[in-house]
Amino acid sequence: NFCAAHKCTRKSTQYNLAFFRFPWAPARCQKWVENCRRADLEDKTPDQLNKHYRLLAKDFETSMICRTKAEAGESLEPGRWRLW
């Protein structure tokens, strides 16, 4: 599996990299798909995306990543990537 972000080719099998799964919530998941800029993901369901696609933590701005589960809530959104 590779990172789903546009132009990112990092593999999710690399043990030293952190990846996020797509969210289950349909509205948030759709926002992530839009921000990935990948038309091929638009027809996937949140379930499919959550099970089979990942986003590399390094592709998010540091300020978007929460350090605790309590902080996470609805805040993590890939609208602010480091776009390659």
C-alpha cells in the first residue's frame, strides 16, 4: 500500500513511517478524498477507503496532527498538506 496523497509514493509497509486511515464518517471521508486530489478515489465508499487506503502523517502539516485521542475528534483534516 502506498500513501493515497497526490504524488506521494511512500509505502505503508515501511515500519518507521506513521500513516492515518481514512475516517469512517462520510462527510469527513469525502473531504479527505477531495483534498487528496485523486479522482480514482471518488467512487470508493468510506468503508473501502478506511480498509485499503492510508495517508502518510508527514503529508499533514504538524499543526493538524493531534497528540492524544481526546484531541482528535473532528480536527484532523488533510486540507493542509505539504503538497509535493
